Amino acid sequence: MKKVLNKILTILVLVFCMSLLALPAESTPSVGISVNTINVYLMNQDPDPADSGKYIDLRWRVVVTKIGTIDDLEFYLDAGYPFLFEAGDSPKKSLGKVVPSNEMEHYYVLHYKLRVAGNALKGEHNVSLRWNDGSGGYTEKYFTLYVDPSKPDFTIGALRTSPERLVQDTDEALLKVDIANIGSEDAENVKTTLALPKGFEASYAYSDEDALGTINESGSKTAHFYIDTAEGLQPGEYNATIIITYKEEDNEDNEYRTKLLPLNIPIKGSPYLVIESVETSPTKVYPNTYVNLLINVKNIGSEEVDAASLRMFKDSTQPFDFDEKSDFIGKLKPGESGEALIRLQVKEDALPKKYLLDVELRGVETNKDTVVLFSRTAPLVVYPAKESSISLLLPIGVIIVAAGVIGIVLYKKRRK
């Protein structure tokens, strides 16, 4: 009997324990420990991709699988550059209290509105979302947002020059620069300014500026600039800058943006002929005189010149007649000099002063068959005409004759 009772008691204990294990989860008493599972999914970003200078809406789906209560489900969005909280939104948001219910999952939508920086770069940018898990801890998850600025962007295409080869001491050289809009939006009121390095300057007022108007997306226009190059400018690449100002399409704030683009201006080596000195024979030149002009020409350029020659142009306002107006000099290497001889006659009515005679120096650049021309001036000083010996004796003769006449008159008066 005793054994039977022991078996019955054992069976009852086992049944009681099994019944406890079989109780439903909702009936398990809470002892201050909350077990929660929170999953967050990025539903969408609008627009996708985001555009620079504009707003972006972000929506997350929050799924809470829970056992227990969360007093305050808070989220914190950590969004650095290029995202800005400028739309009245703040990084911290609360979904309030989450309480137990018959549902195993609770669903929420978390919304943020941010502004994308105007200078945001194209590409992927990470943000993180952090929330409390109801047990004193935090969970953080990262999300990737894509930015593709819908705005104009520029690049420099071909550079064409006139003359084709830019050299030192050139006036009004034309630069044609293709400006291409490689962005994804039209650019309005486009204006270009050419910032020149030392050794270059604008040919005249505003010749370093050009207004291009609207450049459509994927389109291009050509900017025209007129520049002068300095004497003595060495061959090489010179760094200039094109400053582009423009307005984005549909820009309600009427803001202008600026883009700086580098431009290399190539300067080629070339001969460069100058008049180094002028000698006259005779040394002093007077009216009604025949003169030999010995003109020394030097190549101060970086390239050799063949068949250098000099030609002088007659100016009808100057008192000169030319016997020979041109002379051949020959080949001149860089640093070498040669001479040209010009013969002329100074007219009798020439006024005493310094005259500047127009000279053209011409040659052919060695191995390039390129004719080079240089306009120069040669000085010639004409001194006052010398007085002749007859003109000097004439006053003396007049005095002697006058004295003789006076003497005869006085002698006749005495005899009377």
C-alpha cells in the first residue's frame, strides 16, 4: 500500500510540473525583464537619388516584436554632411510608449525631412539610426543614401587660337574656348571671364569677358577672348583660369554660382628681330644731304630665322627720298646680329628734328616655312642747316660798302 501511495505522489508531481511548462507565454508573470526585438527597414527616400540644394524625405518601417513594455521608444538620426536639419525637423524622434497586446508585432512609420547641401558631391552617403531597446541599451544601424546632383557642371573642350601659333609680342590674339555643360541641368545667364597670368593682358576693355547665355544640358558654347602677349615671353605652357558664373534652371532664389576651370595657354618659340642700333654716315645729318643708314638687327628670340631682310617704308610727310629702301641680312641664330644698309637723301626744306622711319623686318622661321614679320622704327636726327661762307661775308660787305658811301659823301661836302 505504501508503495502504491509513493507511485501516486510521484505521478501527481510530474503532472503538476508538466502543467506548469504547458502554460501559454502570455501567462508568464513579468518580473521586470522585458524581451523586445526591434527591426528597422528603410522604406524609401524621396527623391531617389537626392538632389543637391533640395529636400529629401526619408521613411523607415519600424517592426517591434515584443514581450513586455517599452516606456518610450526613441530614435536618433545621425546624419552628417551633406544632410542638414533645415526643414524644421530634428534628429531625435519618439514613437511613445509600446505596451503589450494580443498582436505579436507592432508596426510604425518613422519620417524625417532633411535638406541636401548645395555643394553635395555625387555618390553614396551613410546615415545611422539609433534607438533604445527597452532594457537600457541601444541599437545602431547604418543606411546608405544616394546623391546625384541635378545641376549644371562644366568642362573645357578645345582651345583654338588665331594666329594658330601664339608667340611673344602678339597683339589681339584670338582665343576660342569651348565650354561644355556636362551636368544634368541647363545653365542660365552663363558669363565667362579669363584671368590671365603675368605676361598676358586683355587687348582692350572687356576683351577678357564673354557672355554665353544659356548652355543646355549636354550642350556647349564657344567663348571668345582677345589678348596681347608681352615682349620677351618665353616658350612654354602658361596657366590661366576661366571663371564661369551662372544660374541654375528654376532657381527661385536667383542665386548665381561660380565655377573655376584651369586653361593652359601654349606659347611657342620663335625668332624675334629687333633693331639694336642705327648709325649714320655722315655722323651729323643736315638738310640737302645724302645719308647712309647702317641698321644693326638682332635675333633675340628662341628660334633661328632664315633670309632675314629689312625694308623701309616712305612716308609722304617726311622729307626723305630713298635710293635704296631694302637690304638682305641673311640667317640669324638666336642671339646673332646682322646689318642692313639704306641710302636716302634729306630734302633741302627738312626741318631740324628727330624723325622715326617705319621699318619692316622679315624672315622665314627655320624648318617651319613660317614667315615672320616685325614692325619697327629707326630714328634719324636732322640738324639745322649750316650757314655758307658767302652768307657770312655778305653782312661784312654791306658794312664796307655803306662805310665807303658815307666817306664819299663827307669828302664832297668838305670840298664845297
